[in-house]
Amino acid sequence: MKVIGIVGSPREHSNSAYFVEVALKKLQEHGIETELISLRGKRIHPCTGCYGCVTAKECTLEKDDFDEVFNKMLKADGIIVGSPVYNSSTPADLKALLDRAGFLSRWINNEMKDKAESYDWKGTAFSGKVAAPITVARRAGQNFAFAELLLWFTVNDFIVIGSHYWNVGVAGKGGAVDADKDLEGIGIMEHMADNMAHVIKQLKK
Ligand SMILES: Cc1cc2nc3c(=O)[nH]c(=O)nc-3n(C[C@H](O)[C@H](O)[C@H](O)COP(=O)(O)O)c2cc1C
């Protein structure tokens, strides 16, 4: 059983990483292996909409750090995506990863059909995996970024894990890295991790 936490903040020390680490630590307490994957310093080009993955069953863009992260996503039982809120949305690098991973994941097991033909979906590469979003903002825009991640999980056939509140953390102004002061946020992430561990264990029975 393994859960990866993808951190979409480009900063070396970040609130997103803090909250993802809180969740991963809790998962470890449940006996689940974890790995934090920071996108900081990674080069992930945006999807060009070439549709190359439909037939190649891999991303045909010029090689960058996408394959490394995508392969870890494929091997994980659970994926947590921690994202800063940038203008009510996710940062560009994280969006690039999600666009490419989501589209490729559909075509690994499926063939593109003509309009008139119905799909016989054989699942995405993420089918049956559990997932949870975490967003961090100073003040506003959480809902949009959080919904963006939820929509990505649900269109890609993940089982989404909730908590007793949305998994959102708050940060101070001026780029403060002070997630450790958000005790309510920490509790929300820990409870989400408890739920995730429970569901993974049930699915693995
Ligand atoms: C480019 C940029 C855009 C931001 N947009 C928002 C925003 O829309 N709403 C908000 O509350 N905070 C916004 N912030 C503040 C960040 O969400 C906040 O500093 C958060 O802690 C960053 O996450 P990180 O610590 O994981 O990097 C923005 C920060 C940057 C650098």
C-alpha cells in the first residue's frame, strides 16, 4: 500500500508541502508507505493537444520530468495533490502535469472511437485509486482551486476521499510559510488521511 503526495508549490519551503506531509505522516501511522513528490525544480511542459498519446500510449512530447512523476502515479494506491492557490487556480506546472497525466491515463487502456460508436471503457490508468485534494490560500479562491482538483479526480475515475471539512489550509500574508499555525487545517488533513487509510485497506482486502 502506497500513497504519494504531489506538491504543486514551486517554493522550497511551502505550506502545501507542510499539509501534504501532515497527511502522509498520518498514513504512515496506519502502516502505509508514502512518498512526497515536489514539482519544484521539475520541468513539465504543458500539453500541446497533439493527441499523440491516443495511439502511442505514452506522452509523445519532448522528454521532460513528466514520465518520472506519471510512473509514480501509476504505481500508487492513493494520490494526494497539494496545491497553492494562485489567482483562484492551481499553479501552471501542476496544471501541466494534470492535463498530461489525465489525458494519457484515458488512452492507455482505451481506443479513440468515431462519434457514432459507443465507448466500451476499460477504465483509466487511475481507476480504483483513491485521491484527495489539498489547497492552501492566504484568503480567497480556495473553492475554485479545490474544485479544479476534484473535477480532475472525478473525470479520471478516482475514488475521492473527504474529511470533516474541505481539505483547505490557510496561510499568512506576504508569502508566509506558517501552515503549522493552522491547527484546524492540520486536523482536517489528518482526518482525511485516516479516511484514506481506511478506504485503501478495504479496497485491498
Ligand atoms: C502568483 C500568486 C498568486 C496567488 N493568488 C492567491 C489567491 O488567489 N488567493 C489567495 O488567497 N492567495 C493567493 N496567493 C497566496 C498563496 O496562495 C499563499 O502564499 C500560499 O501559502 C502559497 O502556497 P505555498 O506556501 O504552498 O507555496 C498567491 C500567491 C502567488 C505567488
